[in-house]
Amino acid sequence: MQKQMKCVVFHGKQDERVEYRDIPEPQEGEVLIKVMACGICGSDVHIYEGDQGSAAAVPPLIQGHEFAGIVDRLGKDVTSCRVGDRVVADPANNCEECFYCEAGLMSHCDHMEAIGTTRDGGFAQYCTVPARLIHHIEDSVSFQEAAMAEPLACCINGADRSDIELGDDVVIYGGGPIGLLHLQLALMKGAARVAVVEPVEEKRAMATKLGAYCTINPVKDKVQKVLQDNGIYHVKTVIETCGRKETSEEAIEIVDKHGTVIYFAVTGVNATMDLKTYMVFQKELSIKGSYCSPYGMERATHMINAHRIDVTTMVSDAIPLEELESVLKDPKKRATGKYIVLPNGESD
Ligand SMILES: [Zn+2]
Ligand SMILES: [Zn+2]
């Protein structure tokens, strides 16, 4: 029986190493998962660059929080799944007891343990997780599709926090994997027209394929003007997924009176923007954040199991563990779309 596993360990800023470690033992209430696919997230890049992801990461750490795989072993007292089950795991292990957990605000748990951020995650052949965080996937769903459940769950939280209603017009800044999930969710919520602002041509093409009413290249054109050229005068909701100062500020300008701006991107911890407070006052704007998602994982799994959302168009490549760092350090590579790591070789 295999005793050791290959993994990639974060040792500090811009220092990821391929290593071999003992396969971890599932503790009471935990399962051991053979990781078949694990997505690379923007927050993994923040950690790699020495900043912070969704939480502070302390090296040495195996990152990776967007993973799908096969239950390989059960810890004591696990009854919710069996060896061989195909699953995804919610990386947010909240305490269920603190003030916020009691209030149903699990994202804000005072004792949050985040798999792949504060405890070892899925950039490894095996990973242990509490069994209560497991969701089952259908045989018709590939592991690479299933690995999109976590980012989709986060987007569901953002969509929940938006006020999109039937017939609304929506603008999304960013045509990356997250922006393209938001595009589809906005349409499902009943948005009439969704415009996607994105400088990369291939990503604009993906947005068009996934139902964008129009796309805007902000390097070439003024966003407001293109919207008006397309007959869009009242943008009810703006979702900002780039985390850039200019786009964060422009979102406030282009949103309609009484509209909502969702700041979805993980920015640098000390990132700031200039906020025209008069505009917030006069337009009666709602400005909201959206932070991870223990509330969306069940629904995300349902949507992927039912093949109700396209989670493959935005995937640009699947790579072995050895190539993880080459993606983390190369923004040009990441600009082409989502990368998924296959720790155990070809997954499906
Ligand atoms: Zn993520
Ligand atoms: Zn808690």
C-alpha cells in the first residue's frame, strides 16, 4: 500500500516545493480523500506572493481549497459517506458554536479553519477533511467540473447578496472564471442584459458564448458609452471581480441610482480606493462585499450535478502538481483562464 504522497508545500513568499510526505490519517469524524482535481484560485496567488488569501496562511502549508476526489479511508464514527464515493469538500470548517455560527453567519466564524489556507489542502495526492464538509457528486460529473463547486459556491453567495431581479441590467467587471460564473448566475436570476468588461479578447469571446449581451474592452472603449450604445441606461447591479482600484471606483460611477455594487474580488489586504461619498449618498447606493461561502456549497453541488451551469468553458488547462508554481508565478498564464491541478494524473 502507498504510504507516501506527493504534494506541493508552500514554505513562504514565492517558495513552493514538491515534496513527499506520509499520507495523513483521517481523525475521528474525518475522511481521507484521494484528490483527483484541485483548482488554482486567485487567493492561492495572493498567498504565494506573500499577501493573504481568504485568511492568513502560516507555512509550511499545502494550499488548494477547490478540490474533488474519491473517499479513500474513513476516520472513526463517519457514517455520511463510504470508501469509493466521489465527493467535493467545502473548505470552510466553521466551529458551529461561536456568536457568528449561532447567528447563521458561518463565513464569519471566530474560529474558522480553512482547508488549503489554515490547514493542509488539495495540492496533494491525499487530503483529510471533516466528513460533515463533504458533498457527493454524480457519476456524470467529471472531477474537473466538480472542482469548480467551491468557486461556484462563492459566486452563489455574491449572487445572493446582489439584488438582481427579473429584467434587470447588470455589469460584471472581469471575464475570468469568477466573472463568467457570475454572468451565468445573473442570467439565471433573471437579468435581462449582462455586460462584461474585460480587456482580454479570448475572455470576451467566452463571455459572449455564455450569454453576455455585450462585452466591453476597457482599454479601447469607455464603459459608459458602450453601455449606452447598447441601450443600457440603468445598471441595477455591478459585480466587480478584478479587485483593481480603477474598476472599483468606476463601478460606483456606472451603477444606476438606488443600485447595488458587489465587491467580490480578493484584493491585497491594504488595498484602498477613492470613494465619492456624495455619490453614495445622492444615488442611495448599496455597497456590499462577498466573502467565501459555506452557504452555497450544497446548492453549487446541486447545480453541477444537474449540469445546470457551464463550468468548463473557463478552464484553460489541467496540469500536474509539478507545474503548480509555474502558474502561481505567471499572470500571463493565468490570464488565459482557470488552471486545474491533477495530483493523481489524468482524472477522468
Ligand atoms: Zn477559491
Ligand atoms: Zn464559529
